[in-house]
Amino acid sequence: MWKRDNKAGQEPLSPERVAYLQARNRRRWAIRLCRIFILISLIALWEILARIGVIDSFIMSQPSRILKTLTNLKNNGLLKHLGVTCFETLTGFSLGVILGNLVALILWWSDFLSKVAEPYLVVLNALPKVALGPVIIIWAGAGMQAIIVMALAISLIVTVLEMLSGFLSTDPELIKMARTFRATRYQTFTKIIFPSNLHTLFNSLKINIGLSLVGVIAGEFLVSKAGLGYLIVYGGQVFQMDLVMTSVLILAVVAALLYWGVTKLERLVLNAVSHTKV
Amino acid sequence: MRELLKLQDVSLTYQAENGEVHALDSISFTAQEGEMIGIVGPSGCGKSTLLSVIAGLEPATRGTVLLGGEPVNGVSEKIGYMLQKDNLLNWRTIRSNVLLGLEIRKMLTKENVEYVENLLETYGLAEFADKYPPQLSGGMRQRAALIRTLATKPDLLLLDEAFSALDYQTRLTVTDDVLSILRREKKTALIVTHDIPESISMSDRIIVLSDRPARVKSIHKMEFPPRPGQSYALPLERRNTPAFGQYFNLIWKELDVHVETR
Ligand SMILES: Nc1ncnc2c1ncn2[C@@H]1O[C@H](COP(=O)(O)OP(=O)(O)OP(=O)(O)O)[C@@H](O)[C@H]1O
Ligand SMILES: [Mg+2]
């Protein structure tokens, strides 16, 4: 284990260490400042170019107009659309995770089934699920169900493949150890396989949260009456670029927040159950 | 002394994609209660396979394994198996790790848990019981793995290269530790190792196996002056006797190790 530097009650740091730490901090700040600087310059450039008329704000929108749309949240119903999209995403995501893990468990359980399923999984995985959109709409009905099924379709197979390969590559020595205690297959799964694959689970959650959002937006493009995807399509059709850009902006923030939420959950869970550093 | 384990003409052939592998060929030997039996043999000869058959993890192709007079059929409750790696689960505390076997077998009775707490206490792990495996040294982890194996009160212990993951220094002390634990708990054990001195220092008898398929080449009795008031000598004490070197030469010749020269 390495020494923690900034904890109180420890021996004083050597001058070299202090210099190293300062250099490291300076670098971190420099990186942060550069990022913010780039963002602000881009926004400023956009605004200026729009004001002096180099770009047409009717087509390109404009930061100040986006801001205006944002401050007008209550009246233009953005909040409601945001809520719908988040709900659909989280529902599709949760279903994908639960069903995906269940299927992976079944395939892990039966080597025979998993061999049988292999070619199907490979093809389904390679197939662009968005192509199933029209079929899903007809089967699930044009509405929120179709959108959730879309999100599910996009994340399910990935989850199955990811979790199954995790389950199957669990340290065989651990399994042998459990077997020497006469563990049943179920016990092996709950006590060894699943807990040793928590990192696999979180990796698949991180991929899936993004994929579910893709599925939801694609679904909303196709059918919906509400949601950010609907808003983007609608805004495009009526040539309200402010609305489109604002929706895209909100979508970016939502995507980042969802991902951040998953990483946060990962830290919480892994710190609670395992004692290896994440 | 009673006869605890008896192998009669045990053979095993693995069926693999690319053909058959003859791993064991008519292995017969017996182990008395309380005996430590060392098993040495060239690498890949079938030592681990032999232990798996005895533990009931792998059914013998021919022959029988009798434990306490009864044939072993499926994984036996009376056997504790310790593998090369400690296989402690990182997400469980040491206490919950050593209770794993009892938990799996649904034997978490108050009496058994008390027995395990006693083992932790006796073998110096009590204060680490609420720590997690990564926080322990290699030697302590190996001791925890042993306690996990002892927790189910097996009649026979199988140790497969149980110390080879440790560095040399730790290994010397851990073998001493483990052997005194096994002697005190009056356990019978089969100890597989590729380290001849280790085998000599721990065993009452050493079974030398041939190249694959493994056959019993010879069996040697190890006799060392016991420590005062006991019936056995500990590994480090054995290593300091003149007989040690002689046994080493004997087994070394027996193993007939060819070092390829280029
Ligand atoms: N499940 C299996 N299927 C096919 N062959 C196997 C299987 N397990 C082991 N073998 C083969 O059987 C032979 C004996 O293996 P085993 O692991 O018992 O040897 P070992 O003496 O323990 O080797 P080592 O000294 O490396 O520990 C080896 O040639 C190995 O490749
Ligand atoms: Mg082996």
C-alpha cells in the first residue's frame, strides 16, 4: 500500500514530494482551465458569428436563443419531455439489465443451451436493432411501450453477451474450491460467479445506459408524442432550430448525468462489498 | 492405527477433444489415520488428478477409493481439499471466508461457528477476522484457507501444492504452522508437492509417482527423531537432521529427473 499524502498526522513530506505534488496540481488545473476555456470560446464564437450575421441563426440557432428557450422551460413543456425520455430510458435500461442477466444465467447454467444459442446471439448482436423499429411498433403498439422495447432490444443482447462471457471466465479455481464443499450449481452462482462479476456487471451497465438512450431517442423519432427525441423531430419539421439545439443540449447533459450516476453507484457498491480499489 | 484411506487399482483416462490422456495407472496405496503422506512426481504426471479422484471431484475410470471402508462416490463430506491458491473471496471478511464451507453445506450451527472462532483464535487470526483478504499477508491468507478447510471437520485433508504460491521464507514458516495445526488436530493428510525437501520435512511416508500415466514407483518411510514429549518433529526441525540429506538423495534418484542439456 502506498502512503496517502494529504492525511494529517503523518510524517512531513520531503521537498521533492512537495514539488511533485505541486506540479501535479498545477497540471490538473491547467487541464481544467483549458477545457472550460475551449467551451466558452466556442460558445462565444458561435454567438458573435450569429450576431454579426456570418452564420444564419435561423438555421444554426444561437447560444442566447438557446438560453432563452431554457429559461422558458415551464411554458414550452421541455421539462415534461425531459421526464418522459428519462422514464423511458431508465425503464428500458432496468429491463435490459434484469432480463439480460437472467438470460446470461440460464445460458451459463446450461452449456448445451449456450452452444445452441451462440449463432443466434452473434447475428442478433451484429444486427442494427433500429432496423427492427417498424416491427416493434407494430408488435408493441405505437406508443411508449414500443420505445421501451426499442431501448430494451438495443441493450439486451449486449448485456447477455457481456455477462455470459464474464460468468464463463470466472476463476476456475474458485469454482473448484466451492465444489470441494459440495456447492450446488445455484450456490456456485450466488456465492462465487455473480459476486466475482460485479465489475463485469458495472461495465455492462455503463455501456447500456448509453445504448438505452440511443434506443429511446430512435424510438421517439419513429413514434412518439412526447420526449426529447420527439421534440427534436418536431423542432426540425417546423424549423425551430432553437428547440432542436436546446433538446440536443439537454440530451447531452442527461447522457452525462446518467453515466455519472452509474459510476457513482459502482463506487458505492464496490466499496461496500469488495475491498479492492476501484 | 486404523486404515482411513485405501486405493485399489485406481486408473483414470481423460477423454478430451484431441484424444485420450492416461493420467493414472493402477494406483494402490493406503493411508493410516493420523498419517501425513507426501506425494511427489514429475510435473504433469497426474498428482492433481489423483487428489481429484480421491476427493470425488473426478470419477475413476477403473478401481475404487475407500474412505473409512466406504467407496467414495461424488464429492465426499469427509474430505477437505486445499488448493494451490488460497482462493479467499475478496468481497468477504476473513470470518465469512472461513465459514464459507459450512455455509455452503448448510452446517452453520452455533457449535460449528464456535469451533471456527476457536480455530481463528488458536491460529492467530482472531484479530484479523473482520478484515478482508487483500489486507492480509500471504502466510495469513494460507492459514485462513486451512481454517476454512478444517471448519467442516474433514477426516482427510488433501493439499495440492498448497504452499507454492508463497515466497520461500514464508513457505518455511507456513509449512511449520500448517503441520503443527494438522498434528494437533490429529488430521490425516495427503500432501502433493514438487518440492522434495518440503515433502521430506512434512511427511511420514512419501509416495513417488512415475511419469504420466502415474504409477506408484515406490513408497518411502521418513523416520526422524520426534520432538521431546511428542510423536513427531516439525518441518524446520527435520531439516536440521543428518537424515534429511540422505532422504533427499534417495528421493531425488528415485524421481530420476532429467535436466535437458543443450
Ligand atoms: N480435464 C482434463 N482433461 C484432459 N486432460 C487433462 C485434464 N486435467 C488434466 N489433464 C491432463 O492430465 C495430465 C495430468 O494432469 P495433472 O494436473 O493431474 O498433473 P500434475 O501432476 O498435477 O501436474 P503439475 O505438476 O503441473 O501440477 C496432464 O497431462 C494434463 O494435461
Ligand atoms: Mg497439479
